[in-house]
Amino acid sequence: MWLQGLVRGLAAAAALLCIMTGFRLAFFLAYRSPEISFADELSALVLGARVDLKWVSILLFPAWLFWLLGLKAAVSGKIAKVFFVLGVFLSVLLDAVNFGFYGFYRTPISSIIFGFLQDDTAAITKTILSDWPVMSYLAVIAIATGIPLFIPSLFHARVPEFRRPKTALTLIAVIFTVLLGIAMRGSLGKFPLRLQDFSISPIPFVNATVPNGTEALYVATKDQKALELKGGPAAGLRELGFADPEAAERALKELEPQNPAPVTRDARQPNVIFALMESMGRDEFDSYDPKTNDTLGALAGAMKSGYVFHQGIPVGNGTFVSLEGLLYDSPLSPISQSRYGHEQFPFSNVLAFRRAGYRTIFLTSCTENWRELNRSLPLHGFDEVIGASKIKGRFPEAEMGVWGVGDKWTFRYAKELLEKASKDGKPVFLMILSATNHPPHHLPDHETGAAVDPAKLPPFLIQKPHDEMVSMLQTYSYAANALGNFVEGVRSEPWGKNTLIAATGDHNARFSYQPNGWYHHANGVPILFWLPDGFKPAAVPPSKQWVSHRDIFPTLRGIALGEKPALYQGRDIFEPGIPDAADTFTGIGKYGYAIGNAGAAGVDGSGKLLCFRWQGDRLITSSCTPELRKLGTIAAVRRALSDYTVRSALLHEKAEKRLE
């Protein structure tokens, strides 16, 4: 019976491996772009099968241990079957989650998934139940789990029970344990099968099909634990190939021109407003048509007095990651919710305004305790945190939705707040986080949706069901209209003349795109500025200039405070001679990328560059030319030095030198 059970278990494991290959094929077929062929995917299928074998062996190893004990005690065999079923279920479940996760975030499972517990879990659960085909997923999971568990029944009568001496069974057990150990390692080489081995194709999407759900969750968990910050302040530098900060700085100074001229600033301290708009993506913004696809509302008129940069890239691919990246210029997240988040961050951008005498306020349509903002933000520079409950108290007629109040009420509250502050004579730094343009894409307060047309969106954006697309564009329009009314309202007031306003989207993760060549669209956001009346910028870049979230605070601090950003930080985009390299901490490579007129270069593990050149509006794989290598080096150095700055502060270790 013991040997027969082993054969049946092997049959079930083989069936599970076939199921997991089926998930990988479904992943490939569902998300590939037409130019990616099955031949491109073959190597990923082979390597993916090795990854599957590794993780199936690991998950089923407890079952094997108890099955071994079953040679002595029958009860151990029953426990082994429980562990076997659990291992099969987890393998299938995580593959299904990975499939859905990629469809939403355009990446395999990442550390963002831990936001399910850190965020408003009830609201997220409600969103998933209303927006996702939960029953279809559950049916697939049930069927995919049941097939491997059914397979052993086919061997119940066909596999004879062999009577063998004890020594023979012992030998079989030893040999099988050794084979299982090799399978768990995934490789016969010097190193076990690991993340670095997954870059087998110049096509990022093909590489993304290699890890299964279990591997992706394992990597995400490691990334989450990376906030333990082992290895000292220079750990991030070393990961990117720099021995120390001086070496990284030398590399950057050789590539970027030095601008010794002082920054241009306003003689008076202006009020500074920064609106971070939920899911304000680039293509919805650019597809605006006042008659047929009114995605902007009043913002279209307000833009006439501002500076609009269409080609922006976010610092993160989720709201909270982008928020932390903006506020703290940190490639590590979530730092404010980590063990290091209970002491003030000296690198917080907000502290610069507080030190300059500003009253600093954070205002959001969400509830104040979303991601514990009411606890963390005051510690890192904000004097006050205001959320949905207080806004609802001021406007009782405001509808309270899944994610808070409608953005219209938030911006009305912001204008009243600024009106009151104008009488105090103290400048205000106000950061606003919107929320309405978030699933389930419900228009609050029985608002009538704007006229929108999903057909106006570019063809490389994958259309969802028509009604869902319309809802998404209408909440986009609602939020943009609220922002536009706010900007025009502020600038029409006497106290609003001396006001500096910036706005951008936190990410563009709500839509799906063809995966090959369109990443700059799939994660693109507009970035907008309105400068104080009478302020003359030293330079005005074109609207097609590549810009980044990382450029926003250096620009705000340059204009309002007269500060010049450190070389490794973002750029003050209204200063002359800025390098043609917008960079971010996430995206094409593991460590982010930089993009400019030459193309884009991502920074993968151990500093390896992934280079792309322009073919019209598409990014296509390219050899790393000197121009692209320069972009990649800039991205790597800026990331490394930002990482070093953050780690040095969080670990309370004095930096080897002040980064200039």
C-alpha cells in the first residue's frame, strides 16, 4: 500500500505540473501583444516548468515527510494526504492570484499585495467582489485543484502492490528523497534556481511569464522583508555595483552637466499646493475631446494658464508607493509603515517647507486612517491631516462611498482652508490626495457623467466591457473637473495670485495595455504646474519633455524656497540645462529606469541594463548604445544614492559624506 500510494502521489504531482503549465499558457495568451510569438515563449515555458517543479516539490515536501513516517504509523499517512491536498490547493490558488494580479498591475505578484492587509481591507474586499469575476476564478481554482486529486483514483486498481523487503523500500525512500531535494533546489549548478535566472529574453513580458504565483509571492515577501535593511547603509549601492557613495557620485558627474547658477525663486513665499490624483493616467488625459470624450471638464480650461507635461512617469505603480516616493524620495516602500517609520524622516520633502515657516496640511478624500496616515504623516512633516470624516462634517450632504467622499467636496474644503489661511499671513503647503477615480468607479452624489467615448483611447490600450470603460472615464472626468474648478477658483482670488500649484496622477494601473513597447503609456501620467503670477521661470521646457514624479518636489522647493536639488535627486524642470533623463524607482527594470529622447534604459539585477530605442511612439528592444547606456547609468546612480540617503537615516548611521 505504501508504494502504491507513492505512485499515485507522483501521478497527482505530474497532473499538477501540467495544470500549472496551463496557467502559464493562459497567462501568455491573455496578456501578450500580437507581435510576441509562441516561439518567443518556448524558452520561458521550459524554464517555467523547472520553476513549477521546484515549488511543487517544496510545497509537497511536508506530505513526503509524513508519508515516510507512514512506513511505521498509519496515522502519518493520513496526515500526509492532508498536507498533499493543501500543497496542491496553494499552488493553484497562487497561480490564479498571479494571473489576476498581472491583469491589474501589469506585473507578477509584488509587495503591493501586502497592501490588502495594510490598506482598508474591507473596502478592497468590496471592490474585488464588485469588479472582479470572483465566481469564475473560484470555479477555475476548484477544477484545477480537483483534477490532480482525482488522478490518483485512476491508479487504485491498475498499480499492483509489490511485496519488497524492508531494505528495498528504504532504498526507494532514500533515492526519492535525494531526487526531491534536487527538484527543490531547481538546479544542478553552483547556485539554486533563482530570480536572476529568469531574464532569458529581451522581451520583458516573456520574462514575466517565468515565475509562477508561488515564486512571485516568495520574491514579494523577500522584498517586503528587505525593509529590515540588512547590510548597512551601503547595501543598495553595492547591489548596483558601486563600492561607496563617492564612486557613484563620480559616475554621475561624468554624465550630467553641472549647473552652478543659483535657482530662480519668487521673492515672496507662495502658497504651495500639490494635488495627487487617483489613477490620472496619460492616455485618458490626452484622449480629451470636448464634444465626444470630455475626460477633463474644467481642467481643460484651467490648463491654458499652466504648464502641461504630457510625458510623465510615476515613482511607483500604486497609490501608497507613489505617495511615499514623492514625499520621501525613497526607493524603499513602505517605510512609514515599517519598523523604521516611528521616528521622523530627515529626508522628508515636507520638512523643508515646515522649516521655512509653512503650515503643512495633508488633505484627502479618503478616511484619515487609510494606511495610518493620521499617525505617520504628522511625524514626518505635516502639521495636520484631514480626511473624509472631517470633510463630511463640513458638508453633510456629501455621499460617503467605499473610499471616502467625492473629490468635489475635498477641493471645496481645500479652497475654504486656503481662504482662511490667507488671513493669517502664514504660507501654506497643502497636499491633496483624491480618491473618486478608483474602483468601483462610482460617481458620487448622483452626479451625471460626462459624455465619454472609449473608442477615443489609443488602440494599444486593451478595451474592457463598454459599460465598465464608460464608468472609468466618467470618474476620471469627475475628478479632473473638480481639480480644474479648484485651480480656476484659487487663481481667481487675490490671495491666489501668489500660489504655486502642481498636479499629477499617482499611477495609471487601472487600464491594461499591450505589453511589448507601450510601458511608457501603461504607466504614464501627466504632470502639471501653475506658477505664481509674475514669476518668470529661467527656462520653459517643451510640453513633450520627459518628466518624472521625482522632478516635482525639486521644482516646488526650487521656486518656493530657492533650494537647488542634489545631483542624484530629481530636476527643477524650470531651470536651464537640465539633463534629458527622467528617472523613476520602478518599472522596466528591477531597480527602475530612465527615459529621454534617446529611448529608455532599465536597471536590472546586479546593474544589468535593459535598453530600448524609439520606433515612432514605441519602445523596442535595442543594443545598449552609448546614449542608452548613459540613461541606464543615470538611473542606476540616482537610485543607488537615493537608497543610500534613506538607509543612512533609517539606520541612524552617519553618511560617509554629505551628498551634494
